[in-house]
Amino acid sequence: MQNKIINHQFNINWPDFIKNYWQKRPLLIKQGFTNFIDPTSANDLAGLAMEDDVDSRLISYQDGSWNVTHGSSSSSYLI
């Protein structure tokens, strides 16, 4: 197995982040990493989510409400 060094530059205004968000409120950062290539395939991630010994959660938004399901997920949730 080949070792890869993943070095991504995180595009964020750090003073603004610390002042307005750090431990205060959630923040979604879209396109936060320049040229990011996900090292995990969708199938591998779905497989991990179904394992009992892996801490996983499924977060969904439906009908104006956020929902979270903790623990291993059945394959029907991952479709």
C-alpha cells in the first residue's frame, strides 16, 4: 500500500471564523479545500456507515426540519 501525504490549503478567513463562529454557531464551508480529492469512495463510506463498531450519523433535511440518525445505518437509508 502506498502512503500518500495529503496537503490541502483550507480557504477561510481565520480572524472572522474565530470571532464569529468558533464554539458559537455552526458554519457550512462549501469548497473549503482547493483541489480536494476525496480519498474514500462512496461505496467504502456507505460500507463503513453500516458497521456496528463505527461511529456514524446520517443527517437529513426534509419538510423544513433537520434530522439525525446515530449508529450503524441500514442500506435502505443510504439509497
